[in-house]
Amino acid sequence: MDELLRVESLCAGYGQRRVLRDVSFSVRRGELCALLGANGSGKSTLLRALCGLTDAPEGCMLLEAESLRDMSCRRRAQRIGYLAQRSTCELALSVMDVVLMGCNPALGPFQKPGPEDRRRAMALLAELGDAAWAEAGYLSLSEGQRQLVLFARTLVRRSPLLLLDEPDSALDYERRHRLLRWLKAYAQREEAGVLLSSHDANIALRYADRLLLLRDGRLVGQVHMARATAGSLEEALTKIYGPVEVLRHGRHFLMTRGDAE
Amino acid sequence: MKTGKKLALYFAAALVVTGAAFAASLAVGRYPIDWTRLAADGMDRRVFFTLRLPRTCMALLAGFALGIAGGVYQTVFQNPLAAPDIIGVSSGASAGAAAAILFFGGGVTLTALLAFAGGMTAVLAVLALAGFVRQRGVTGIVLAGIAVNALTQSMLMLMKLTADPEKQLAAIEFWTMGSFADVTMQKLWGVLPLVAAGLLCLFLLHRQIILLGLGEEDARMLGVPVGAMRCAVLLLATLVTGSVVSMTGLISFIGLLAPHIARLLTRSSRFSTTVLAGLAGGALLLVADVLARSIGSSEVPVSIVTSLLGVPFLLRLMWGERNG
């Protein structure tokens, strides 16, 4: 019905090495999906394949019925906001310059960002971090602050699909929760689909609408949080993390290491 | 001090220094010009308009162009050591010039044309080769550049070997050290449109150039068609460099040094730093040319002076960087 992204039988990898095998799922508008899995389970590869950064020789990827494979690089950048796990930005630019780079897909090659773009960039900086960063040098920020700036760069062009590779990895406890709460509200308000990978299962349990569980390049489970119980979550998460216990705390769930050993 | 104000200050200072160097270059020379007789039709007027003025303008233009192109190469290759040599402009142009001197008598126009053709051919070969090899991205271009450079160098050596040592070999060697001695108004008008067009396009593409400096994947996900854009930008920078050196011979070090000077001053990667690099290049080359024609009893090739002048300047800035 209001399906945004559909992925069917996707296989992807690097050269001869297949990392992702036969993955199928979909993301709806306004939905926040969390991709969970151990190191090397294929989370990043999946996100990169959707962006066309990793070869995906088989399967189909449709964004609002338009094949992601056939999109031009510009069109793809307009439709997808992608935040890489690591950014290579080593340029001495101001934070504002960095955020405004996110407007590029909507601009012609000779065009520069306008006042409306600046206003939106400023608002994002104020909401996610601190408006006072705008004039600061990007390289003078801490790792976590840089991550928030790149997050703002990803969001500034309001693409319908957000693919975020561990957007919270460098953030402190408080910022991490704030970011996810903000992201969830944003997805609902803008009717954007969000697919994010994370190693923090408790963050996913708390904020995601759906969990996608990856193991060894295969999708081994999907959990709709609205219908989840501690038991079903425990069973699903044990498949990817080994023995874990899931506890119910008020309206939320918490995962902790089981004492099987 | 605020960044914007500081930048304006650097630009003002660069303009003053470049202006002073420009004036000095007009004033200094073998033939002392009597400025009061400039209006009259005489020797002073002819020396000024046929020798001094075109030479000075060319030095400014060349320095400005090499500084900008150098900054663009360094940004696109994400490497502070990148210079026109890396993708074969210099060696291609040298081979072209050598061929003109060896096989076609070394006429001024023909040497310039063949040097230009040589530089462009070498770079096109590098980009085509990089398209075929498995190694994608900047690394592919650098590897292809090494291969084409090696080939052109061996061709150049072969030509030098067969050259007549008295005249041809000397002419080839002299060409590769650069000089503004033979610049005429005609030559200046010959390259000006090409250099201006190339620089204008680079200015217009400045945001894309910075985005290329982020690296392949970031740039792609920000909507830059990386392969095509990188080719276009490199060809434009090559057009600018190739046009200049085809008229003057190889000018070493400016393309590498000017962007570093600008960056050490502004500590910023914005495109304004690259423009400042252009002014720094212009000022440096003007001063170098003034020295080239006044330190010896006969003219010294300008590349010798650019290095002698540039190295202490760079060391001074690095020293300041360490203690600043």
C-alpha cells in the first residue's frame, strides 16, 4: 500500500565474494527499520548495494516502483540520503559548508545553495547539535559532533529514503537517544522511510518500528515491534547474537546477555 | 579575527604584492626606459609595448593559471603532492616541443603548437588508459599517469640522443627550463582565450571540485557523476597548464608551491584558497622573472629562479606553522 522500498532476492558482494544472499524485504513510508547483525553479517553491504556503491548482480531494488539500478547518480542522490559508516571528509571547511554539500543533488553543476537551503541547514544544526557550530571548522569538531554534522548533511535535501550506516556509533548516551527520537519523529512527519544499521540492540528495540535481522548475509528474521513480545524478540535476537534475554520494562524492551555459559 | 575579514586581508595583501611585482617587472630590464618619452614614438615606446608589457602580462597570467591548476590537481587527487607532472602534462609537452625542435626546425609557433598537442595527448592517453584498467578512481589515474610518463620520458630521451648537441639538444634543454624571453603580444593573445576559458569553467565548477576532494563514494552519494566530472575538471586544468607551458617552456614548482602557500595562510580548503593560490603564483612568477633577467650577465631560465625563490619561502611558512 504505502510501500516505499522493495527489495527482492538481492545478492551483493565484492568481486567474487558474495556477502549478501537472497535478501528480500520492504520499507514503508514513515517507517523506521533497524538492521541488526554481528560484524560481517552484511549490514553495510546491504546499504551500500542499495546506493550502488557495491555490486549487486542479482535481485531487484525498487524505490517507489523505480529501479534503483537504472537511476542516474544524480537522481539516486536526490532520492536517497546515505550516511556512510566512515566519512573521508578531510577538508578544512566550515560546518555550514559541509552541511550545504547535501543540497548538491538538487542543484545544477554551476549552481550554489540558496537562502532557503541555508535556512534549512541552520535549522537542522540547531535541532541536532548546536547552531553555533555553523561557523566553526568541521575538522575542529569531535568525532561525535562530526557525525551529527554529516547526519545533517544527509538530511538537508529531504530525500524520501534514508540509509544510515551506524549513525549513532560515535554519539554519547544522551545524544544517541535524542538523535533516534528526532529521527523517528522526522520519519513520521515527512513520511520518509528510514533503514539504519546499529550495534546497539536496545536503541533499536526502543525506537524502531521493525527489526531486520541479518546473519551471514541472509535475512534470518523480521520483527514488527508493535506485535512483539519478550518471547518472540528473545527467540529472534538469539539467532544473531547468541543466548540473550529480553526483558519487558514498562512499554519498552531491554536486551541483556543470557547466562547460558 | 573573523575568518571572512582575515581572508579579505590576505586577498588585499596578495593583490598589493602582485601589483608591486607587476610594476617592478615593467620597470626592470636591460634597456632602461625613460617614462617621460613613453608617449612619443621611439625606442622607449617600442621596448615597453613589444617586450616589457607582453612579458610581464604573460608571467602574471602563467603564474595565476599554474597556481589555480595546481590547487585543482591537489584537491581532485586528494594529494598535496599532486602536480601537472602526475598526469603527464609536463612530459607530454616536453616531448612535443622536442619533436618540433628536432624534426621541424623549432619555429616558435610550431614548437608551441606541438608542445600543447603533446601535453593534451599525454593526458588524454592517461584518462583513456585509466578507463580501461581494473583499478578504479584516483589510483587508476595515478598508475596510468606513471605508465604514460615513463613512455613519454623514454621518447624524449631517444630524441635527445639523436639531437645535434650544439643546437638542438641545447634548445630542448633550454625549453624544459622555461623562459619568458621570447614572449610577444602575439603569443600572449594566442594563449589568453584558452587560459581564460579554462579558468572560467574551473571557477564555475568550484563546488564540484571541492566535492571531488571528498573522495569517490562521498561525492557520488552527493550527486556528483564522479567519473565524468573528474575527467572534465582534469582536462580543464590541463588545458590551462598546457596552454601556458606551450608558450613559456616548463615552469617548475609554481603549481606545487602556490597552493601550499595559500593553504598555509588561510588554513582552509574552500575554493577561495585556490584563487589566492593563483595570486600567489602570479606574484612569485613575476618576481622570479624579474630576477631571471637581472641577476646574471645573460638571462637565466626562469625555472631555476622559481625553485631558488620558492623553497626558502615554503620553509619559512612551514616554520611558522610549527611554531604557530
